[in-house]
Amino acid sequence: MVGKFGSRQLINIDLFTDAYRVTGRTLVGVGGIHSELNNPNSDFLELQDAYISRIHQPGEIVAHHAIAAFRKENINFIVLQDRRDGIPVGTQHSQSIYTRGRPFPVFLTVPSFEIKGNVIHEGGGAPAPSTTLVQSMGKFQLVFEAEASASLFPDISYSGDLILIHKERIGIFCFDKNTSN
């Protein structure tokens, strides 16, 4: 359940490290989780009511804690069911994500996962993977309508309206072959 705390709200997220999935809630401001992840004043993201499971055993909870903190640099990606929890709402940036540009299908990898979804390209012509990563704002790449599948266990997958992927954790980044001119 989403609760309000002044100008902050509690949102549900699924956070993934190299070997673990953590389901919990985190407090974000008007900039959404994307803004929290790019906040230079903190190296940590705190989760409340955190349920921890191993990637290869998603149904088995190995730990539950009222509060858990994660170094942002160790987060591979975060899955959100509603993209509005991830980006600033009511700003020019959010409007461009929803209304401008074209979606392009992508495939990328991070440790233990393969991710497919769409990035929004605002420029003319076909996008290039390297320029997309450089030109997108912040340390996390936004991939919409996305699905993450465990590399060693492809039947294990997680999907969401938005997946935020730590750019420094990306091993492979490709556009679908149909995006070339």
C-alpha cells in the first residue's frame, strides 16, 4: 500500500543484486525512485519490510527485515509495476517520457539477468546503444514494459512497467535488429 509522508510517498519495489531479489517499500520524493537513486547526498537506498530471496529460488524467503539498506552501486536493477513511481510526475521530463520520442526494443544483460523492453528515443533516426546510455539522465537506464529473466534459469522472470538498470552493471546493450535504418 502506498502511503503519503508530506511530499514523500512509500512505493513498492523489487530490487536485484548479483544473487538476490529483495521485495520491499522505499520512501521517495516527487522525483520518484529515479531521483532517489541519483541523489549524490546518499550512497544507500533504504527499504522497509524487506523480503529477501535467492534469484534461483524465488519462492523461498531466506530473510525478512523491517529495515534494510543497499549500496546503490551494488544494485543491478529495480522493477516497478507502475512507471509513475520511477520518474518525476508533472514535470517536463515526465511528459517527454510519456509523450515524446519513439519506443525502441532493447536487449541487455547485467550479472545473472537478461532484460528485454523498450527505451524511449527522442532524436531522429535510429538510436545507437552507446549514445543512448550516455545521453540518458542519471546512473540508471530506464527500460519500459520490460522483463528480466535469470540467465541460468530462463523460466524465472520478473516483469514490470518500468525497470531501472544501473548503467555501470550493464554488460551487453543491444537494440533489436529491426531498429536499424
